[in-house]
Amino acid sequence: MPDTAPAPVLRADRPGSFPHEVLAERHPAIIRQVQESIPYDPERRRALDALLANCTEGVVEPLPADAPDLDRWRDWGLADHVGRPWFDLPWLWSESYFYRQLLQATAYFTPGPWQGIDPFRPAKLAELDAPQTDEELAALDALGDRPADERSRALLHGSLWGNRADLSFRLSAEGADTRAAAPGLVADDSETLWSLLPPSVAGGTLCLVADNAGRELVPDLLLIADLLDRGRIARALLHLKPHPYYVSDATTADVLDALRRLTAAPGTAAAYGRRLWSAMTDGRLTLRAHPFSGGPLPYAEMPDDLRAEFAAATLTVVKGDLNYRRLVGDRRWPPTTPFADLTAYFPGPVAALRTLKSEVICGLDAGTEAALTAAEGERWRTAGTHALIQVKA
């Protein structure tokens, strides 16, 4: 990180704080949801019950000696955290390791009948098949008559606000999926973003670090299609999670489900789906699933191969709340800390598209912060009713 005065690392050890609520309430709710949505056998159900007790009252336990990613987690600090209460650890690390242990409980990595089964797939598919998705896809028909720049701006904002479809957020935020979006953004660097992706004959390369599946991933794909169609980019690299993660985070299987949903829809949506399908087959849209994408560390500690890929991109767009925390550091920064300072380490131009659902925030002007706090107290940081577009060119 740059020479910015250090801010406290977010932990879940303070009752009443948002991180404490996530570990104490949201994680148990996620385990119960998994148990209700998939008919796991008695052994798996006992393992989930044990995780439920452990993650709220116990200490961090090691991975099995034969875990395929044991060495990776050792590199990510596992030995330093084993035996410590979940609530005493850095919040980013404890959250990430919770999902790794949930996959352990459901035998996701274990040879046998449950290997490779996404415990969150029923919830993801239910959202993708929801009537609201039909309504959003139908709206593309009217958008086709708009001027190209207006259409692009609409798809950018669709990708931004689509982040409110985050399934794990809805588990602990009643009505979050139906509440109207705030009319404005707390930060809007969209003009800088567009300036980095001008229409050209050659085009550039976009890295898009995806966040959630379902009704967020669809507008992400639509935005990529529009950028390809308009020559703003010649190629897109879509970075996904290498395994199920944070309930709704997108994997390769979720991209395929989204493409099938688009191509099966009527009207303009199907045309977008066919263009995206073609872009994947000819290499203009390439999928990535780097192990670091499913890890507990900030992007300041990214490995060299990932750094090289981001360095070669014309622009990297980082989607969603978790990726934002990893991008700027999961700390309680003063909200006026410049975004460019906290992302100075990033090897190329980077943009964050995010709705606010955790306490981490930077890059605000003092007037905006004061107005938000006066109107909502601290709730504006976590309610999912505000959003930002921030760019470091």
C-alpha cells in the first residue's frame, strides 16, 4: 500500500459492528440456507452442523492434510490463525476461510458424489430464473433505439447497480432487492472511465473482475458485449472465482448459465447472448479463474502472473463490494482518503464499480461524507442504497 497513514484493519470483535453481525448472524443463515436447498446426506449435514457451531463459538480449525489447496492457504497465513477465535481475526480473512470450510463440509473438493457440487447453485438459479430477470432483459428492446453513447451509459449503470442482487447481502438486509436505488452516486468518475476506452479500430483489452452471478453477471456480460460491439475494446478477460465463494460470487458455470439465459430470451437479449457466445468461441471474451481470486488477501499482495495480466490491460474494472475491499485494503480508512492513493500500487488503470455494503470507503469529498452521515448516520456505508464509480487512470 502507499505511504498513507495506516487505518485499523477491520475485525469482527466488536459486538454491534457490521463485521460482527456478518460472522454471528449472516454466516449461520448461509449454512441453514445450504442445508435447506440441497438434500445432503447425513454425513454432510453433520459436518454443516459442526461448522455452524464452530464459526460462532469455536476457533479456526486447520484444513485436512490431503486438502488440494493446503499449501496455498499456508501461504495465505493459515498457520498464524489456526486455534484463534474467528472474531479475533482480520474480517476479510475470516470471511474467506468460512467459505473454504463450508466447501469442506459439503465435500466440494473430496472425491465422491458431492465433489464439484456448488452448494449455492439453487439460490443462483432461482434468481436467474426470477420474473425480475425477464423484466430487465425485456428492457433491452427499448434501449436498442437509443443513441449509442446513451445505451453504453445505461449498460454501465446496469452493471453498477446490478451489484444489489448480491444473494448473501439479501439474507441479512430485508427488502434490499426491492428498495429503490439512490438517485445519485457518492462518487462518479465515469467520464474518466470512458476516456480510457475510446472507440478505435484497434481497440484495447479490458479485464473485468466479476463479483456476483445471476442478475449481476448478466449486466456485466451485456456491458462487455457493448464495449466489443462499439470497438472500445478488442478483447475482454473476465475474471471469475475458481470455486463457489461468498454465496453468489460468479464461477465459470455461472457464466454458462447466464449465457443460456440470454440466448433463450426473446428479442434483443437473445442477440446479445449470441454475440457473447461467438466472442467466447473466437477468443474475444476469455474466462479466467485465478486461485488468488478466491483468497483472503488484498490485491496489493497479488502474485506476479496476475499483476502482469492487469498491467497489460487497457483498463481493469473491479466489480462489487468484496473486490473493492481487496482493492483498497479492508481497513476503516477516513472516507476522504484519495482512491488514487490507495490504488497507487495497482499495475495499470483501474476502475471500481460498487454498491456500498460494507464499512470500507474512500475517495469521497468532505461535503458528501457529511451529508450522508447527517441523513443516515453510519447506515449509508452498508445498506446497499448508494454506489460509486471510482477510477485511477
